[in-house]
Amino acid sequence: MPVPSPSDSIPFPEIRLTRAQRLISLAEFVLGSAIVLGHNVYHVVPNEVPILFVIGLISLRLRDGGWAVMGLRWPVAWRRTVLIALAAAAVRLLLGAVVIDPLTAHFWPAAVAPSGFHAITGNLAVALRWLVIVWTFAAVGEEVGYRGYLLTRAADVGVRSKTAYWLGVLLVSVLFGIGHYYKGPSGMVDSAMAGLVLGAAYLLSGRNLWACILAHGFIDTFGVIALFFGWAT
């Protein structure tokens, strides 16, 4: 992936968080994890994405003074941001096709597509509706909720050191896989891998959440286009 210039990057200094602040962040992360499990596995709470989106925006605003802490700020260089997003999308798609799909096929059935997704084939109106969904609910909603909010709170526990952020990427990627529980084991592994790629893009871009939002949108847009033209089954 392209390496961001210093002006695009946020360093990873260990910050002064009190024990109480770190415990609150841990409690938020545990609560967020419970919401993910509660919806996707046990079906006892509504969809986690809008819940995490709202809680995350409120929490980061009240506790951190704004949303720039999660990287939701105007990028210094949009061209670099788009290039990082395109690189991340390409890596995710290639890993899925060349590594994850063949590997999981040895153990489980193919991943289950979202309900109604196959209706996209040859239907422009349905395809356009799905493009709206993937750019709002998935690209913006999931990235703010998972990479923006949950990853920040996970990193808080380790005073936002570089190591804490990378460990947070691993934990949030597991949650992201569980967040796609309906896809079955193959789909969860594939989604967890996507979470790792998006998390890596987030950190390598200097915690620029727009890089993740765009990469997520590009990935899902490719899926919609592939189905529309019958390239995928």
C-alpha cells in the first residue's frame, strides 16, 4: 500500500489516560462486542451497525472532544487517500479470491450472500439500491462503528500506543467476522480477513478513516458490479 506522507499521519504517542478512563473504554469495548454478538449470533438486539454508529459518535464527541480522534477528518491529500483505498480494496479482493476462498472451500460450504443480493443480476434498479446501501450502511456505518469507534476504545486500554492499535485491529477484525455470522464459517473468515486489511489500511494511512470508508465502498461496489453483469454467482 502507498506510504502516507508525514502530513497525513497521526503519530502513536502513548497518551495520559487515567485508570478510570481506560476501564471505561474497556467497558465500552466489551459492550460493543456484546452488541455484535447479541445481534448476529443470539438475535436478541437490533442490527449492531446503527447502534455502534450512534454510540461511537456520541462517545467520541463527549469523551474525546470530537471525531478527529478516530480519523474522521478532512484528509490533507485526497489523491493519496484514494490510492490507499484502491490498494486496500485490491489486496482484499485478491486475498479473498486466491487465498481465503480456496482455503475455506476445503472445510465449509461457500459463504452465504446477503438476502436479496442475487436479485442484482441484470436488474439496474436493484443494483443502484444496493450501491446506496453499501456506501451508507456498510462503508460509512461499519467503518465508523468498527474501525473508528471499537478500534479506538480497544487502543485506549493500551494508552493508544502503536502496539495497542495493532492488537485492536486483530480484536476488531474478529468481531467484524462475527458481524457477518449469517454468511456461515467461510463468510466469517473472509470478513475477518477483510477487517484485517481495512484495519491495516487505517493504521498505515495514519488513522485516516476515509481511506477505510472508500476501500470498503470500492470492495462492495465491485461485488455489486460483478453480480449485475453475471461475473459472480
